[in-house]
Amino acid sequence: MADEIVIFHNPRCSKSRETLKLLRDRGIEPTVVRYLDNPPDAKAIRALLGKLQIEAHALMRRKEKRYRELGLSPEKSARELVDAMAENPFLIERPIVVVGQRAAIGRPPEAVLEILPTR
């Protein structure tokens, strides 16, 4: 059985829209998770980090005003960074596409191609 393909999507983000279009253009209709409406909790964020194989700080939108307001930085602990993303989901980089135990950030959108199943 093929793995479900999930996109953590923000329809207001051009890269997120482009990544969703890229998937659909390839005949893939992913499960769309509008993560600002249904934010992942800290456990789910840690699972995403494992699938992405990156550290917490690499998943953060560092140019957001809230990032500065919270005094976030690479020196903060992974727990602090994950908790900040769970409480402020707009700090999570987007879009994220998940296929089974692998994930990729769609920046650029073509970055997700490496994790898609071959047809």
C-alpha cells in the first residue's frame, strides 16, 4: 500500500500554493493540513523534525516579528523552539510535504520531488 502524502499548507503562502499545484499537476491529491487552523502540537512537530532530519531552528521562519519578540535564536534549546512553534504555528516554515517516514520543505517547491514515490 502506498504511503499517504500530506502537505502542511498555508493557502496565503505562494510557495505553499505552488507546491500544492506541483503535486496536483503530477496526479497526486494530498491530504491538506491547514496547519494554522489545526496547529500541530509539540509531539507532532518533533515527529516532523525527525522526518525532515533537521534541527528545530531550521524549521523556523526567522524573519517573523514574533520570532524576535520571543527572543528565539539557534542558542535556545530544541524544546524551547518546538514549544514556540506549537504555540505560534506561523513560525513553522512552509509548506512541508510528508510521505511515510520522509518529509521535505517546499522551498523551492521542487524540493519535495525527491521524496515522492516513483510511478
